[in-house]
Amino acid sequence: MALLARGELRSILQTQLPNVLDSRWDTQATDQVEAHGEGQTVLLDFDAVVKAEAIVEVAHFVRDTFGYDFLSNITAVDYLKQGLIELVYQFYNAAEGGPDLRVRVRIGRSPEECIVPSLTPTWPGADLQEREAYDMYGVVFPGHPNLARIYMWDEFKGFPMRKDFPKTGDKYTHVTGE
Amino acid sequence: MLKTEELQINIGPQHPSTHGVFRMLVTVDGETLVDLKPVFGYLHRNHEQLGEVNTYLQNMPFTDRLDYFNSMVNNHAYARTIETLAGVEVPERAQYIRVIMDELSRILNHATAMGFMLGDMGAWQTALLWGMREREKILDMFEYVSGARMMCNYCRFGGVVRDIDDWFITELKKLMQGLPHYFDDFEGLLLNSEILLARARNIGVLPKELALAYSVTGPVLRGSGVAYDIRKAEPYAVYDRFKFKVPVGTVGDVYDRFLVRIAEMRESYKILEQALEQLPDATGGFINPKVKQQSLKAPAGEAYARVESPKGELGFYVVSDGSGSAYRYKVRAPSFINLSALADMCKGYTIADVVVILGSIDIVMGEVDR
Amino acid sequence: MTLSHLATEDVFVVERNDADFRAGQGMTKGLGIVFRKFRKALFGKPNSDRADTEGQFNVQYPEERLAMPEAYRNMPILLYDDATGHELCTSCFQCERICPPQVIHITQAKDPATGKPVPAAAKFVLEYDTCMSCGYCAEVCPFDAIKMDHDFELSTANHPELDVDYNRLLRPVSYYETIAPTMWSDVKEQAMKKLQNNIKRRPGDIGRDHGQKIKGGAPVAAAATPAAGAAPAAAAKPRGPVAAIGKNMPEDKTAKLLAIRAANAAKRGGGAADAAPVAQAAPVVEAVADAPAAVSAAPTGPVAAIGQNMSEDKRAKLEAIRAAKRAERGE
Amino acid sequence: MADALTQLGFASWLSVLIASIIKVTLILVGGSVGMMFLTWYERRSISYMQDRRGPNRVGPQGLLQPISEAIKTMTKEDATPRDADKIVHFLAPVVMLGATVLSFAVIPWGRMFPVDLNAAVLFVIATGGLHSIGMMMAGWGSNNKFALLGGMRGVAQLISYEIPQVMAIIPVVLMTGSMSLQKIVEAQNDFAGLGWYVFSPVGLLGFALFFTASLAEGERTPFDIPEADSEIIAGYMTEYSGMKFAVFYLSNYMSNLAVCFITATLYLGGGNGPGVDALGGIAGGLLSLIYFLLKSFALFFVMVLIRATVPRLRVDQLMSFAWKFLLPLVLVNILSASFWVALLRWDQQWPKLTEWFGAPSTADATNWGRLAIAIVLTLLINAGAVALIMRLTNRNVQKHLYTTDEELALGLS
């Protein structure tokens, strides 16, 4: 039930759960951040980037072996330039306290790729956060009890928080019976 | 057996005791509740999109509108996130001032939150108005120091807008003389009153494992027996220099959360005393002068900082792309995630209890709908 | 659950004392406390000191009023010097840029003779209804020209009246000195020094022609430039020409700005439809001949949005004006 | 009143008619002014309890506030839901107000009795029972889920609290030997006007139980379930607005007033007090009226105090409180009342008993020896019963305290 240092999880996963890590980001071991010009986001790797379908397995592994049983936060981030949507899961160790453990999942932005298995069966607290990610970013969570829009009305088309959602020209005000 | 038909009732969005526009679709068999579906979105202002459009400083007054009971705590959490993101260090005195404001905010939040819950129970707002009186005194001091009672906009990156002066400290000391009388009156009024015990004990039970699984935080989690308090688990802003206790419940029902909140007010009182003693003098400065507030640029990367707000863990997750405003700005709102446990807590109880259980979770819709 | 990061004496379990024998004594204790409060409130002295928790504590508002703390901020006001009647504002647009809800609209004054810009504002409109009184304009103003007022009784029936223009924004410095003495004394000599050298660069009566009253009480002669009061009746919501980023900068500066932006775009690889997260949209300036022709593209394209965080309806009205202008110029 | 008019030369039937018209107007005016004063009195006292000032703008110290409210409710739009049962919806407030005003016919004002019915107590209980009909009509008539829930809850509460209320009156009737309020007031007049029943152990327990039960009849906290606004908005009054709502409000407060008057009459010797007999005549009547009003408004103050402090009971707790707590105590109280009567008044009331046992040694009313025995005996019985019931209720609360696992799984406790 020890606390993990920053970035230590990746090496543990490589040894204990081999095919869990997302190969696309295996090479870039560093989590250094080079200074960039304006408008240049960077993909960070610390703590671990795992395959979408392995997230449930990693979550259970993290909880059972290291005691990170408190899933505090699920954030969806839309990296438009890299064509990715990243889901950041932050786990805390309720017994030991201390900083969080960030497990990342990176999926494509098109409807077919944008699927991540839901954690709600074991962490019911993730229910509303996954519904918010679905409503705002269009990430589909198979296994979620009632995946429906949480803020927008159900007939709303589009995902408002995506970077390519038009900020101007409100197509809802002058909709003419289309 | 007499065939009873289930009745579906809408509690909210416009209902006297839903603490804002929040709707619960309740299916009831007779008086006992069978299923509860929360419905959100009535107060959704897309706060997170605003965060991406505004520059970092422009976004600070909008964080007042999240949990409008504790704008000081929201500012503190947001300022801490951007400070970790941009690597700004905060002078000692400013950290002490922020701790004093957070603890004052915790006292006024618990005083009014329990007042509202007791109002839902039917105690006709006596406890609420005593709580409001203490809140008024604290809000006057917030107004003196930040300029506004509820929308304080007090923190800046690397410190606070204005230093606290002698008037504030003498008034705070006078307030500290009055608070224990208020705590005793409040406990004497209702703590052992038989009807409150009948209405609060074993109602809305959330066992320990379920509390962790629902990732609830704050008094709701501590009421269920898990002593997880961010000020102790991951101390921030000089909290590691104060000696205070973490109150914890046993059964995890409405009564335990009620007791935990009262005990937390007393702990905040202790923290305020110690903070006042150890407050460094003004030479340390109340803000880091090297920070250019309006045109603050953070290097590309991400940061998550969290604060123990009176309602639970309030965190801001900000991804920056090197420019002056956030690329992704997410608020981890405690009321929003505590609500996910509401359905499970209410099953099997009656409508009268649903309202009390919702009151015991203490939500604010500004934070839930963002 | 024993948490290892917490020393045992740091955690205390709230005692529920469920085993106590309950026969109504808790309720009677509560009744006793409420009766004591009743007696104190009825006969005791009103609660004025922050320490006591008994007695009447509310104030009969219209008759008795609580004193406002100095730092109290409600709506912004503009200051002008009592002696000379000159406004402190030099329309440097700092407040317009920082304002989170973008409610400040300034038009810089021009020297009628040479047409060059003058450090004074011709028109200054502030939408009191959208202003969230966050106090940023007062904080960033380098000339201490805009300060936060203490007057909060501003409710009014007709909505357009809330677009407060010059003559209702101006307050003499003496007024601000009464409501916030210490805050003004800190910045007083610095502000006055800046005002003096600004006055030198203001020809004629510019900067004091908005109906300010100098000490003698006589309003300064409403000089050539029409006082803001005579502004066209703001039938439609948009007051004067809404300031595009480059709109009211002098022509040469806009040209320079466009050149820089073009260079950046080239450097960033031809500016594909990269709705860069914070799109520093190229301003559409009618005057500049080679304005990008894609101005009539569908609104969702990289059309020059005036300030990213305009609200929807304001943007719609803006589009309407621009379309009308283009139609009028026969484009 | 009526015979005084016949001497003036009116025909006998005419004088009775005029007399009763005068009485009716007096009662209605007195009742509604009393109700208005009550609302002002409640809002002022509850606001002082909460460290704030109640209504003090309209009229001197806010005394005209109820009148301004009456005008306000009259000018408000009186909406009836579209597919509500119009007639029932309209008649509900009428029935409620009618029931309340009926009970004012027998309630004395100090020593002045509008109508001296020899079965006045029975009459009062009967009118008390009509409330539930009005409540059910309102609940059902307004075709609204919340109103229906509120109506059903209200009826359940009223019926289950009427039994303890009625049974609590029996000891008073036993002690005075008659059901007429006039005789009850006279029986409490010895000991220089201070021989109130509340000072006898039987009367004390009877007073406590009657007062608690009448809190439920008048829907006062902690029993204001029917219009529990925090849960089911305004209970049966949800779909009412304008005048009909005002009539409900009027009937609600007038029934509180009536309950306070009855409690003062039955247990606190309405109108009796030191010096009332000494003055006699009109002045005595006035003094008794003052005493009577003082007693009732003191009682109402206790109601307001309870309202400001105590939260509301849930419906099932309310029911179990009535059946498991009040009822047994009331029955025990009747038992001890019978001992009281047997010891003190058996020679006057039941001549047959004197035949069997012979008259008691000294027949005077205030034989101190027998009075002391009676007081001690009834005190023992009542105190023992209260302690026993308290222990029982505490024990079954304990049992319920720690919910067992399977109860937790069911979510019931």
C-alpha cells in the first residue's frame, strides 16, 4: 500500500501488466515540457498512458495493489491538433493521502474511435462525470447504466466543448424547421 | 394483497427545498421511495468554455459564481492551480490570509447549510437565522477587505488584492469572542432534541465502502467514517503548521453529517486562533510583485490543484498551451460528485427524508451545473 | 478506517450518545434557549458589537444605513479634476481589454484641426446591466481615471438607460475622496501629475466638454465636439461604431498591425483553417484596401470576430450592422 | 340578552332573533379580529426569537399588517385548476371555516357564555371532527399529486389525534360531573379562583396530553405534516390562491384560537382568577375576560415557541407517537381520574354508592385528608405510567438504532 512517485506507474505496468500500456506513446519516456510558441499544446505522459479497453483492468490493479481506491476526477481534453481526445483519470490513496496518480487514455475524435469502457460498475461516483464527458465531448462509455446528456437537452446535436464546435453563428436561434 | 401502483413525482426544479434549480424524478410506492433520478442543467452556463475564452485573470471573478457561498475558497483553489501551472510562489503572509478567509468561509457555510437543512426538516428557520447573523458578520469583513460580500474576487496569482489591516484583525478577534456562544446555542437548540434525532438518525445511511466508491468528499465522506481531509492528506498553504482534528462519524447517516459539520466549525475556530497568532507581519508583502497579473502566460503543460472547500474537494484541472488563456479548464466540483450518491442514499426512505438527505449533502447548484 | 497519514489523536469520532435516556429533556433545553433569545431580543440592547450574539441585529434599511467600507465596489465611475474640469481618462483602452464581460466601449477623441488622436475619450459607454463589478478596470487603469462607486441604488425601469454614457459616469475627484479617502490619497499625487502633462496635450476644450462642473459650479462650455449627451438617441442597442480591435486605432498603426499579423500567419504555415484555440482573428478594417475578401463567408469561418468573448445576441447585432454597411457601400 | 329585549317591547321571537344575530356578529367579529391579532402576535414573537424584528411598517408596530394581508389575498387572482373538481374545490374552504366557526358557539369569553349547552364538550369535539372532511375535499378536489398526498396525510393525522384529544377531556368531565363548560368553569372556582384543574395531577397530565393532541388538530409544528411546505409544497392548500387561500388561512388560525380557548377553559379555569368574584357584575366579567385572554395567549405563545424550535415529525413517526405514546397515557389518566373522583366526590355524584358504603365520615367538599390521599395516589399512578411509557419508547428506539445488515440492504430502518 505504498505511495507511488510521479511516473513510477509506467515502469510497474510495463513489468506486471505488459500489454496494457498504449504503444503509441511508449518511446517518449520523459515528461519534460519544452517551451513552445503560443497555441502549442503538448501531450504529457506522466503516470501512464493506457489503452482504452484496458482502463478497467488498470483501475482495479491500481486500487488493489497500491490502495489508490479513491477516483477523484475524470477529465476529457480535446487535443484538436493532434486529433485526439484524452481522458485523465485521477486516483488518490485514501489511506496514505499524498498526491494523485494520473492514468491517461487517448482515443480518436471520430464517433467509432471515441469509445472507452465505463468505470461506473465499480466506481459509481464516475457515473455523472462520464455522462458529462459524453455530453460535452461525445466520448461513449459502454457499460454505463444510463448514458444520456447531462446538461444539454436530449435532442441537442453536437458536442459543445469540442474545439471545432462553432463558437459563433448560433444555428439554434434561426432554425427553420430543418 | 392490495395492488399498489407506483406514483412518479417531480421534486423540483422549482421547489422550496432543492437549494436551487435541481430536479429529482422520484418514483414512490405509497410514501417510501423506490427510485430517484436527478436531472441537471437548469443553471448550466458553460463556465468551462468561458475559462477557455478568458485570460487567466479575467476568469477569476467567474470562479466566485461557482459555489457562491464560498467565493473565497473558489478563488483560492483557482489561484493555486494557476500558480502551480505558472510556477508563481506566494509570500507567507498571503498564504496565512488565504487560510483565514477559507476558515471563515467554512464557518459561514456550515452555519447556513445546517440552517437550511433544519429548515427543510421543518424547524422554521430559527437555526438558519442565527446562522445568517454570524454569516452577516463574516460577510461584512469580507466586504471590508475584498470589496464585495459574496463575489469577493480577492485572490490574485501570487497573493491577494489587498492586505488585512488592524481594523480587520480587531474585528476578527471580536468575532472570535462571539462564535463559541453561537456554537453552544446552536448545539443546545437541536443537538439532542428528540424530534431531530427521530428525523435524522439512521436516515440516508451511506456506508464507508460505498462512500469511497461514490468518490464523495468533504463532510459527507467524513460522516461515513473515512477521515480523509485534504488539509491533512495533502497539506497546502501553511495548513501543516496548525494543530487541528478531523471529526469523523460512525454510521454515516444524516445525524453523523450534522455532528461532523458542527465539530468542523469548532476546528475551524481553532485554526483561526492559531493563524491569528502566527500571522507574519506586513513586511513579507501580501502579493508577489514580480507577477504581471493581466498578461500572465503559463508554459504549455497541465496542473491540478485542489482545496478542502466546505462542501468537499474542489479542484481545478487546467491544461495550458503557453498562451494567456487556458486550453482546457475543468472544475472538479464537490457538490456535483456528492450528488451521485444521492439516489443510493434515498432508496427505501420517504419523501420527507429525501428532502432532509439532500439538505445533509449540502449542494449548491452554481457548482453542480457550472 | 485508520488512515496512516493521520496521527490517531488527529481524528476524533463524533459521539452520538445514542444510549442516553431521552424523555424530552433535549427539546425542553432547546425551548429554554429560544425563550432566552426571545427575552434578550425583546428587552435587551440591540446587537451592535461583533462579539455579542444576542439582541436585535437587523437594521431598518431605508432609515438606518450601515457605513460602506472604503473598498466596497459596485459600479465603475470616471473621475474629473474639480479645479480644471479635465477628465483623467486618456482612452488607453486598458480597461476595455481587461473587462471580463467586455462592457466598456471607448472612442478616442480626435484633434478637430489635425485629425490626430488626443489623450482623451470622445465617447465612453459602460453597460451597467452586464457589468459584474469585479473591479478590474479600476485596478488596471494606469491613470486612476476609473474607480468603483459605492452607490448601489441603481434600479431603473427602462433598460436602455443602463447603457451609461459620459455625462452620467463622471464624478468629481472630491466625491471619490469622500467615499474612499485613504485609497485616493495613496494614488493622488501620481494621478494628478499624469493628468497635468495630459492636459498639455489636449487642444482646446477636449477632455472637459462632457458637462463637467468646475468648482465655480458653471458647466464647462460645451465646446465644438458634441457633448456625449447629444449623442444620437441610442434607439438600437449599439452606441457609436463598435470598436473592432484595430477599428479606432489610427490608420498607420492598423496597417503596421496587419503587416505583423500577416508575417505571423506566413510563419505559422499559411493559416489553414486552424481555428487556433485563442484565434487572434485578423480585424476586418473597412478602410484598409486589401481587406481579406472572405468576409462574406459563412459566419462559422474565420470571420473577424470582434473580441472572442462577445455574447451571442451582441454578435448577431454586430453582424447585422456590418451587413448593412456592406450593402450600403454596394459591395 | 333575549329577555332583556322582550321587556323593551319586542315580540319574544323577535327578541331571540335579534339577540342571536348580535351574538353571531359578536362571535364572528371577535373570532376574526382574534385571528388577525394571532397572526401578528405569532410573527412578532417568532421574529424576536430569531433576533430580528417582525412586521413593524404597516400601522403602529405593524398592527395593521394582517389587514393589509387580508386585502392582498383578496386582490390576488383566485385560480381553479382546469380539470379540478370545481364544486368540491370551491366547497372545501367553506366546510373548513364552517366547522371552526361552529365551535365558537359554545366557547366562553371569560364568564360570558354565548350559548350554554349542557353537552358543550361533545359539541366542541364534534365540530373538531369536521376539519378532516374539508381537508380531504381540498386534497381530492384540486387534482394535484401533492394536494392528494397532503390531504390523505392530514386526514390520517386528524383522526388519529382526535382520540387522545377526546379521551383527555374525560377526566375533566369526570371531575366536574357535567359536560357543560359553564359548570366546568364553576367547578374550578374554589381556592379563591385558583382551583384550576391543571394543579391536580390528573389535570396536569390531562392538560399536557390535550395540548399536544390539539397541536396536531391545529396542524402546528411539530405536527404540521398536511401543509409541510418543504416536502409536498403546501399540502392540500397547494392549488389554492386568492380568497380561498385566505379562507383556509383564516380557518387554520381560528381553529388554533378555538383550541387555545378550550384548553384555557377546561384546564386553566377560563375566566377564573383572584378577584373576579369580589368585583362581580360587569367589572368582574371584564376582569374574567382579561384573565381568559391572557391565559389563551400565553398558551399560544407556547405553541409559537414550539414552532420556532422543534422540527417536524415524519408521518409514520407522528402516527406511532399518537397510538403508542399518547393513547396509553390518556387511558391511565382516566384510571387515576376515577380514583380521584371516588375519593373526593362519590357522595355527591352517586347516591347509590352512599347507600352501599354509607356516607363518608365528613361530607364537606374540601376534606383535606381525603384530598391529600387523592393527590398522592393519582400522582403515583400518573408518574409511574409516564416513566414506564418513556422507558418502553426509549427501548424500542434503541433496538432500532443500529440498523442490522439486512435492514441496511433493504434500505429500511
